[in-house]
Amino acid sequence: MRLPTLDDIRDAARLIDGRVMRTPFVAAPKLSQLTRAEVFVKYENMQVTNAFKERGALVKLIGLTDAERARGVIAMSAGNHAQAVAYHAARLGIAATIVMPVTTPHVKVQATEAHGARVILEGELVSDAQEAAERISAAEGMVWVHPYDDFDVIRGQGTIALEMLEDVPDLGMMVVPVGGGGMIGGMAIAAKGIRPDVAMIGAETKLYPAMWAALRGIEMPSGGNTLAEGIAVRNVGHLTTAIAREVVDDIVLVEEPMIERAVNAYLTLQKTIAEGAGAAGLAAMFTDPERFRGKKVGLVLCGGNIDPRLLASVLMRELAREERIVAIRMNLPDRPGVLGDIATLIGSAGGNILEVSHRRTVLDIPAKGASLDVTFEARNGRHAEAVCDALRARGYGVMRLQSY
């Protein structure tokens, strides 16, 4: 089993030059201030398909023989590899079939179909889709394009690290999202080949710790609904695991609230969209801040394909966590003027009412009373509590609720 080398990755860079965007790798002062590290971001969400997967997919497709191209290709993916294969297969005149889990966000399914690929939805997880793709490939004779456990795919993804070190030669660390391990494997080979002292740190969702467990030789359960569905992989590759054992320094497991926080930070601070998997590297910095403090850190924002509804939910949840959106409940006397008085108090204290629910027909309040739920906007937690104190000072009992 031959592993890719630095020369293989440099050859891949020549193959994709001018066919895949050389994305910006620039300083992120606001993220630096937030993490107390010197942060640079590689914006792979600016690719045509909004993810890094184009690099490896194109290297693989370019290397096919005429006979293999005639057979067509098949891939399995939760979305980004699917779009990359579909997009570049169409450009090269190759028929593409993509098998995706039924849980794949609609935005990714629609984008893949828009590139002209035949899309088959099967299974709950990427591993289920892989089994289906292998079965269909054998039955129809198509060429298998694996999303990560493939020599050409791995060396294609490694070109990201070449560009990062060309732009910032004294980079101290790279923090790379980990699913099956193709991106961190290729990047680690490239980075360590140029600068052996560069620390390669993976970021893996705690719900799917496949690579973390593989490197430690232990079994860990995988499963659950994660915002980072793009790296929700139960089975890492043989090639990628072998590479990781040689050149990956460590992997940080990140939990869902940190991924949500990272998605929110990219949008509100950097004004760019990151899907859950794309934000995993920043989530790792939030999870283990001391590891990165004071270091020159390169993050790979590897994808921006997130469902708009889900993105809106993440933003609202973060506002609630920051106590900039607050929900309260009050039991009130049912008499004229009470609602107006409460609205005036909240407004005078600087709160902005977003939603009101006034109920009289519940049994846990007196017959002559009412229950009022109010959601309001505040500047921060201290301001929110000041609004509540103004209501309490008027004699209203206030109970804070968990919103979102």
C-alpha cells in the first residue's frame, strides 16, 4: 500500500492549476481576538461547489483512462464530495451517479442534481450510502470514486496545505476537520514534507470519533444527529488511518454547542458561511483554547453548504445562549391595562419585545388570572436581568425560560 508523497501532492497541484480556485488564506483578527491566537482562515467555501472536495475529485477524474470514463463514475457522499464529482464529471463529459444518505440536507441534494448527476438517496448514514454505492457500482460496472480512501483524492486534498504554507510560511499549526481522513492525511503529508515542525491537529465531532479511536486502537460508539454531517463517518479509511498514524499529531473531539458557536462566529465575525463540518476546526479551538493560545494557527473552512433554515436556527440559538434573546413567564391578574403596563416597562428598560403569548385557559393559574410568555431582545445577560428586575419591582413574578 503506497502512501502519497510530497512530490505526488505537488504533481496534483500542477494538474488542478487553473481548474480549481486557489482560495484566499488570510488573517482573521476578530477570531484571533476571540481565541487569543493568531488565526488565519483558508476559505475553501469559495470553491464553485463551496467546498474543498473539488481538489481530490478532479485529480481522480483526470487520471481515468478513456475506457474508465466511458463506464461512468459513482460516488457516495453526504453532499460536498457528491457536488465535486458531479461538477467536474460534467465538465469532463463523464456520466456520474451519486448515492447520498436520506438525511442529506436538501440544499446539497439539489446542488448535486443541478450539476447533472443521477442522485440516489439510500441509508441514514454515509456508511449506509457507501454500501449501496458499492453494490450499484458492481452491478452497473461504474468506476468507484471514494470520498477519502483513495490515493489520488488524498493527494488532491493535500494541495490545500501547499497553498497555506506558500502564503504563510511560518505557520505553526494547522487545524483540519476530520471525517474519513482524506483532507488531513493529504495536508499532513504536504505540510510535514515542507515543514516537519508544523503541528497537524484534527477536529472531529465527538458523536463520530472514528479517527480519534482508530489512532488509539480502541472502539468508540458512533451515532447521533450532528450539525457536522459532512464528517459524520463511522469507518475511516485504510490509507487515511495509515497516514494519520505517521503524520497527524493529535485530534480534538468537539461537541455540538461548540460547532454551533463556530458556525455563528464565522457568520457574525467573518461574514462568511460555514457548514458544521467546515467550522469544526474553529470549534476545536473553542474546545481546547490553551492548546492554541499564542500560536500561529491556520484553519481550513472546508465547506459552506448549510441549509438556510438550519443556519437561521443556529443563529437564534446562539443569541439565546448569549442572553440577547430571552424568554420569560409571568402569572398575572386578568384585568385591563396589565399587558400595556408590562410592554411599557420592558420598553422603558430598553428591551425589544419579539413575541407574546397570553393564556387564560390553563388550570395551573387562578380563574381570575392569566399566564403571559414574553420573548424579548436584550443587549446582553446583564441587560436582560435588568429588564426582569424592572418587572419584579412592579410586583410581577418573573420566571426565566429556556428558549430555542
